Amino acid sequence: MKIKNILPILLFLVSFSFYAQGEKTDEKREKIKAYKVSFLTTELELTSSEAEKFWPIYNAFDDKQYELRHEKMKTYLRKLNDDNISSVSEKEACTLLSQIESTDKELFVLKEKYMANLKKVLSAKKILKLKKSEDDFNRKLLKQYKEKAGKN
């Protein structure tokens, strides 16, 4: 598996563990979000006109993606953790699998709409730069998390 495929899963698990920590989660999420905005703003070199159109699109996508990944997936993971896979009936497993597939489809449709909206305000080159910058940010965040975890 490529790192590009593993990274979102790791970030999901990291953010999921943040979620389990209660109210501190929202504070951490806001700090990470602010850090990400600063990082992307620097990396993308958006004009004021581009930034004015880009950030509402980006924030709406980011919020909806977070909701899908963390609110819905959290329910699935809790079910698997609470009941343990071996004690889940085949019918329950099929239902859970169907729910996961449905959420994956929602994420796919969301990403398609996001890309279509981005193409209206940014050049293809800047969209690619955004993707690279997001990957760089995620690697940097994961590295910081690993360093922090290593100190504890």
C-alpha cells in the first residue's frame, strides 16, 4: 500500500483518538485547523480574489468531510469495538458493511463536487499544489504527533 493511501487512515485514527479525549478535542481540532490554514495560505500563494472564493469552498468541504469521517465512521468503529467482530452476526456485519460503503460513496460524491467547485476558482496547477500542500501538511502533522508520542 502506498503512503498516500495509508496517510488518511492514520490521520483518521489519530484524530479519532483525539476525539476520545472529550472537550480537548475541539480545541485541538481548531488549533490544527488554524495551523493548516496558515500552512496552506503560505504554500498556495493565493491572490486576495482567489482566497476570497477558495476558503469558503475549502472550509465547507473540510467540515463535511470531517463530519462523514468522524461522526459516521465513529459509530461503525464503536460497534466493532464494543461487540467485537467475532460476536457480530452475519446480518449485522452486512448492515455495517453497507453503511460503511454508503459513507464511502458520500465521501466520493463530496470530493467530486469539491473538485468541480475548486476548478471554478483555481487553476489546475494550483489545485495540484493544494493537493501536494495538504499531503505535506499531513506528513508534518504526523511527524509532530510521532515526536510527541515518543516523548511520553
